[in-house]
Amino acid sequence: MPSTGLDPHRIRQDFPIFQNNKNLIYLDSTATSQKPVQVIEAVAEFYRKMNANVHRGVYEISVEATEAYENARKKVAEFIGARSSREIVFVRNTTEALNLAAYSLGLHRVKPGGKIVLTMMEHHSNIVPWQLIAKINRLKTEYIPFDDQGYLDLSDADKKLKDADIFSFTHASNVLGTINDAKMLCRMAHEHGALAIVDAAQSVPHMPVNVQEMGCDLLAFSGHKMLGPTGIGVLYGRRELLEEMEPFQGGGEMIKEVHLDHSLWNDVPWKFEAGTPNIAGAVGLGAAIDYLRGIGMENVREHEHRLTAKALEILSEIRHAKIYGPENPLHRCGLVSFNLADIHPHDLATYLDKHGICVRAGHHCAMPIHTHLGISATTRASFYIYNTEEELEVFRDALLQALKTFRIQ
């Protein structure tokens, strides 16, 4: 496989955590990514030079803070191919974005008796909010299953989508690694008159994503999974839809006028951003986008494909290793979930930690996936721009040693 324009060894020099932990092998970027010095400094620089609230102050540093905040919004819009920065709503994370969507659409737009369609490979953040709203508004929920290979089983999808109001689905599974054909799924939703909502937490950080090409109505992702700070996320929405939607939270900044008997909302996207926002987080997210664009998302995707292919090869050669999800690395985002013999994932993760290897263990906030697979937990290794093939060789050796330590024959 030809090399890419991405050099993980050079990239690692930008990440203080690897300079301060020389032997750290971090294979948990699906949960949260590490942060380059460029992002850390952008956040620190904001606090050092222009820390002030945004939009309302007329003094110089408030104006500078507002410009920095709104410039970050423009960077996000360009990064995902939105028509305008007015289609970008800043939230805390993907979870809050999906809660906003569920509340505003499921409670105010969908009539009682309406139908929400999800898939069985969703993160809890794209299940529980809809369950809460379905209970309040007496909505029906239906699920599209996945097959033994980790792909969505669309054989009955048209029937499930008939009369649906909303189809909300993950672009890439955080357990199976499956990359769904979001463009096709959005088209299916629209053919049945449903809105298409995409959980892009595991796709936007790792591959080129263009919301106009995809054709989604709403799309959600988190900054902390793409080199940015925690506490900042994005809800993209078609402006026409955002204009129709009711706000999720009330308070300062999201209003034009407040009277004792009624209020008038601010323009989009600010009508969804009640209270003082995470200004520094947005600035940091803008810096993270600058960093990723400097590398090129095609290169990010190709690098992760190489690492995923190697990880699948390694695990397939280890006795007692059970891999979950598609066999073809081209159909996966940069992660592999597996089990090793009868070693509990928590025990294996603890063992690997003693070798300086960070992996995730548990149900990964996706219990229905594990229930469908007939297991309680998996071990998950995930990859990003700073991981190397040499690290995967250390990972392989540690797994082989684990089999000996746990006396697996």
C-alpha cells in the first residue's frame, strides 16, 4: 500500500502529551483525541489577550472575542461544506446537538402518533433523547437492524420508513466501525418524507464530509474527538429548517425581545445558543480545523485506513481473537472492537495499560449493539493521525503476552 502525505512521527512532535509520556501508546481517540500545541496555544492565547463575553460588548477586546468566535463558526461551515456559517450552531458536544434535535423536532414538529426511525447500531446519544421525547409526545420508534457482518440490513427499511417523520442514524459506528452510506440513507429518508439526521461524531474528525453532497437536514459532531477542546460541539442544520425549529434552551443571547407575556427569538444560529457560550472552546475548535485542513482530510482517512487494515490483520492472526464489524477496512472508520478468548475486556484493558497502551473497554455507550451480538462488552482500539504502525506491533506483542499471562491455551 503506498504511503500517504501524512507523517505520524512528525505529527507527534506537535502533541505535548507524547513528549511528556514518551512510551504512551494512545489507542482511544474514538472516545477523545489528544490535542496539538497549536490548539492548546489558541485557547491560552484567547484567555491571555481577549477574554471577554461575545456579541454585546462594544469595547475592543469584546469585539475581538466576538470576531474570533464567529470566525471559528465560519471555519466549521467551510470544513463540512455548509452554505453559510448561519447553518452552524455551537453546542457542548454531539449529545447536546442530538438532544436539541430531538426536543425541537420530536416535541414541537412531530405530531403525537408520529414515527421516529433509528438503527440498532446507534450510540446511546442517538437513542435515549428520542426515547424521552417519544414517551412525552406518544411517538413510535422503530429500528433498522444490522447483520452479522456489521452492515445495516436495509431489506425492510422501506417498510420501516413508511410514514416516518424522522430518520436519525450514525454515519460511522463507534463499535462496529461500519461507515454507512449516509448519502443513500438521507435520500431514502427524503423519499419517504422524513427528515434525515446524522450522528457524525465518528466521521467528521476522520474523513472528508460535505453536508450538501450528503443531503442531510441536520448533522452533529464533537470538537474533542477532532483535536479540539472538550465542551464544544456542532449542530449543522439547513437554514430553512433551523428557522422553523423551536429553541432548545431559553435565556440570554437567544432572544430579541422579552416581555412579561411573550418573547421573540434571535436569528439563527444564535437563537439556539442560550447564555454565555464556550468561546475559548470554539476558538480551539477553529484551530483544530486549521490543523486538520493543513494535513488534508483525504490523508487523514488514508492513514487511518492503513492502520485499521494492519490492526485487522494482526487480530485475525491471533488465536482466540474475535473481531466485530466489517472485514473490509475500506468499509470501516479507524477502530476495531474485539474480544480475546474469555478475558474480560476490562481485565485486558488493565493489562494493556501496564504496557503503556490505552484502549477502551465496555459497551462504549452502545448497549443495543452488544446485546444484538450476544456479548456484554468489547475491547476497542481506535486510531488517529498520531498513531504509527510500530505502535500496532507493540499492541500485537502485548496481546500475545496477555494470552500467556492469562494462561489461554
